[in-house]
Amino acid sequence: MGKTFFEELNNENITGVAYKNVSLKKTVLSYFANVGNATIADLCKELNLSAPKITALLADLIQDGLIKDYGKIDSTGGRKPNLYGLVPDSAFFIGVDIKQNHINIGLSDLQKNLIKVAEKLPYNLDNNKESLEALCALINDFIKDLSTPREKILGIGINLSGRINYTTGYSYSFFYFNEEPLTKILESKIGIRVFLENDSKSMAYGEFSAGVVNGEKNVLFLNLDHGIGLGILVNGQLYYGKSGYSGEFGHIPLFNNEIICHCGKKGCLETEASGWALTRMFKERLKEGSSSILTRNNVNPDDLKMEDIIAAANHDDVLAIELIAKIGENLGRGIALLINLFNPELVILGGSLAATEEYIRLPIKSAINKYSLSLVNQDTILKMSKLGERAGLIGACLLVRNRLLSLS
């Protein structure tokens, strides 16, 4: 019996006719994944291949269980053609979205449907081996509880903040204490192929593929969390830069202050416009005597977290709303700079701080109008994320699918 498509896909020594055949199968799968079900005639026209070749490729993919013949369709005279499409449960992908204090894990099928999700699993992201071991344990526990056959899980996408080189599999912000790429270390502990991605890029791709984007191709996604991340899509493709480190928006030196950023420099946008800046400002104001609903229960200001302040704002806390507006004004200055540079069709606000909705969107919009060129910003739409907490999860699953099967 010949090799299946997935065995061929993972064969690094494949060459010649066999390699070309695998590439053509990827092209067919790509069409079904991005466009939907189709007839042989549709595939011939769109892929510029002959009917006998398409028929042979479909036969192989049907034998591998990836494609299904969905039967005859109505036509305007003549012989009714057959409709072909993906078998959703023929392959699965896992996405892992790592936050500062929790992780989200999800399983998606070949047609990008989320089958199972485990959200807000307690986890502390620290740059040490214990944190890495805890991450692997959570992923393995999730896989163990699945009814899906393990051999059908083709890959795992893991989102981390900071500097990621997805082509080499190295993370330079977290877990960089081995000579081996982080992907290889994770694969050895989990037993499934791993792909690493910057969290903001993954969130941007999730929102682009299954969220608020409606045909726009040039899109900026702002990940407003403890730090500030940026995912850039140019002509519908993620922009990485030379080594994959594009989007370090939070470290633009916009402020003349003496606050040392987490990157070690002073004056970064993050020092005045991020979740950790909001938390610092809130604590300072409480110590100066300001009141808040968060202090009613004699809570120690030093114990407050960004999530507490976001919740307070959504319960009409005046201090929280005031400081989020200040953060929004500072963010708007930075976003105005991006609009002047990129002239994007769409800017999406996502991440934890986006949960405050109009409290942060309105001051951002006001600052954009104030600091960007009107001729440029009038072409840019500002929207809130549609996927919210699941943007990174969906993006991670889709990026794994794309990289394994060369879809997109």
C-alpha cells in the first residue's frame, strides 16, 4: 500500500514526481479550505489543471480520507456534476494562547471549526524551567482528555509574547535557556509537531480570517494587554520583517520620562499606554488618596491587577474610567503615528484592555483625529475585536493548518 498524503507531507526526502504530486494535492486542499466545495470543472478552471489530473488527485485525497464526494448538484442542462469538499474531521490542529496569568487551548478541525476549547486555565508565565514544564503538562492534559485520535492531530500552534522567530522556532523573550529551538524542546515533551508564533501576530491573523475584517487587506491589529503588541497585515499577508520581530509598537520612544520600560529603555509607549502602566498609575492614585470601588473591601493596592481595574471600569468606577481614558489618549498618539506610516484600511483594537470598549475607543479615536493627518486617517476604519479572548486561539490553529498544508 502506498504512503498516505500526511506520510508524504512529512517525508523530507521526497523529490521529483512525488514532490510535485504532493504540491498539487496541497493546492487542491488550499482551494477547498479557502473557497469551499467545488466541482472538477471549477478546480480545472481555477488551478489550471486538466480534468484527468484533477480526477486522479481527488481520488488519492478521497482514499486518504481528506476529501469527500458530496454527490450530484443541480445544473442548467447536461450531465449533473459531482461536488467535492473537505472532510472536516480528517485532520485537527491545536492552538495554545499563552497569557500572563492563564492560557487558552483549543482544537480545530480541517475546516477551521473549533471543536473543543479550554479557556482561562490558571498559569503563570515566568521565564524559568518550572513554567515551561507547567505549560507542557497543561497541553498534555488537554490532549489526554480529547476523544480525537492522537494521530489525527497534525500540529500545535503556541503563541508567546515578545520576540519570536517562527521560521527557526526560537523564542528570545521566554524560555531561551537552551541551545535547541523551543519548538524542538516542546515537541520532545508533547510528541506532536509544534509551531511558535508571536501572540499579537496570531491574534491579528485570527481576526483577519474569522473576525471583524470584511474584505480589507491592509490591516493593523493592536493587542492591548499588559504590554502593547502589533500585528501587521499587508495585502492580506502577515508582515514579519527580516527575522520575524516586526510589530514592537510598544517600544516606540514617544515620551520624555524617566520610567524604565521592561525592555530596559526609557520613554517607551508602554510606559504610559499599556496595561502595566494603567496598573502602576492606578496604584499611585490610590496611595495619593483617590477613592475607588476596589478599595471598599480594604484591598491592599499593591495586590491589584490589571483585570481588577478593567472590571472596575465596566462597573462605572470613576478612577478606573479616568485612567483608561488617559491610557487611550496616549495610545491614540502612537496609533496616529502608525496611520501616518501605513495608511491602513482598518485598525482593530483587541486584547484585554479592549474589553473596556468605548471607555478606551473614544479617547483613542479623539487622539487619532488630533495627531494624524486628516487626509490619511479618513481612509482608516477603527473597530473593536470581534473574537475577543479567542482571537489568538483561532489564529494559532489556522496558522498551523496553513504551515503544515501550505494553505493560503
